[in-house]
Amino acid sequence: MAEIEFWSPLQQKSLSLPAGEQQKYLRLLDTARTSTSVADQSGHHVRVALLTGAGQTFTGGNYEYALSDSFVHAESSALNNVLTQFGRVQLEALAYDVPPPITPTTFCIPCGRCLDILSAYASPDLAIVVGDSRRVSLTYLKDYLFADFANVPLDRVSPRGQDEAVLALKRGIDAYLPETHKDQVYGVALVGKDQIWRGSLYTNASYDAVTPILSAIQTWRNTLPLEPYDYSHFHLTKAVVASFQRPHIFYRDRQALTDLDELIRLKFPSLGPLPVDMLQVDSKTLRPLQAWRTNAAEWLPFPYTPSSFGMHDTLHQLLTQLT
Ligand SMILES: [Zn+2]
């Protein structure tokens, strides 16, 4: 049998794993390969397998139905299979079958939505195994998450952005949430040179949802000027997030902002990652209590964006459509 390389994309080096661990991950990859998928919308078949702490394996695939987000991602498909049979149990590893050769552009990672879902049901030590029978990358769920935000003095937060983010927080729909979850709602302001675009949590009775940053980005897109085009719309200076607790920003929202930031920086390469200020405000007085600062690169260690997958043509196409 050919030598199998286990590899760390974080450390960019080969890993030496005990033989038993190697076999366990390779068997899980074999199981992932047996999964089915329907990729009518994306054309990308994602086949995974989840290993529980008790040694059971469950497959999952992406199942796409329509030109919308009404489809099942492979990770949640496999997780649902576990939950259906056993409920919440310890999860040990998630394997993605990827057709060889493994290159940076075929490197498969959980999207923002799947990071939100996996974080809710798996420990940060969940192993994430991607590969084929020749090269296998090994990471852990914790490698994809980031919460170690630096504190900043309150007077460093843009007052305009702060007021608008608090207004967006108040406009968020929490009527469908249990009381225990209402303080997780947050509001967002995308601050431009001359304009601000707010984003609030939107949900309805069937739990269709638009998360705050996605909402703000839609507002930003929907107010793009017609000709003549001076690009001032593209000059975002920061994003401000406000919540009644330390903001817990969905990974799907982080991904959305990082995606937009990538597009803006393609147009203006001298720009750095968009700064993001996060505020905890008092639920009664709405006065800011604490602030943290991050940016659109730091908060998503493995960005799930077009350039991460080598989709440079798509990026240019997106930019053309915006302008
Ligand atoms: Zn996903």
C-alpha cells in the first residue's frame, strides 16, 4: 500500500500519528465515500461521515432542492442521522471524502452555517479529517473558531456606528425566541464614509431567518448607486455590532462579511481587513458597557470565501455584477 501522508494545514507540515489513529480516520474516510449527495444547485458533491465517541459512524451528503438556501449541508445531514438515532452524544471525528488530488482549492472545510451547527453539538476537539487514500489533512473544530477578542476602550468605538448598531439591535425580531435566547440577538451597522447600513435579525413564523450582518449586506447591495459610479459606496470604514451580552456572532455572518470584504479588497487592494467593533450594551439604558475589536480576517481563521477555493473568476464576476 502506498504511503499515506497525514498533514496539518495549520502547521503546514506532515504529522506522525499512531497507526491506530491513522486507521480510524482512513476507515471514516472510506465510510464518507459511500454517502450519497444531490448537488443540482452547486455542482459540488460533499460526502461526509461522523464518528461518535462510542464508535458508530453515520454518513451525510448535501441535498439541494432549489435556488435558495433551502438545502441540507452534508455536515448537518450526518449530524441529523446521529441525532435521529442517539440524540446528543459525544462526537469524535468528521471526515470529508475529497476526490484526489488534494490541493488548496479542493481543501474542504465547514462553511459558516455548519460551524454554527457543529459548535452547538460537538466539542471544540472534534477532529476534522479531509482527504483521500493518499493524503489526509487533520484539523480540529477549535481551529476554525475564534473568540479571543481584544478589549478596546469605549471611546474608540465610532459613536455613529454605535447608535445605529443599537438601533439595529432594538429592531431585531426576537418574538419567536425563548426568553433564555433573547439576549443573544445582536444588531449591526456597516459604517461607510458618508452612509451607514443597518442590519437586524429577521425571522418569521417558519423560522426563515436573515441574520444581522447578512441583512446589512443586503441593504448595502440594494442601495448601490446607479451610474455614474464613484465607488464611495465601497469605502466601508468598519462594522459595529451591538448586543445585550458579549456579542456571539454567528459564523455564517462572519463568513458573509469576510466574503464582502474580500470583494472590496479585490477592488481596493491597499485596504486591510475591515475592522469590527463589538459592544455590550445595557439592556435598560442601552448605554455601552464594554467593547472588543476584531476584523474580517481575524474572526474567521479558515475563511469560506471564493478566493479560499481558488474561485478567482467567480470573484471577478461578482465584482463586475456589483459595478
Ligand atoms: Zn455547510
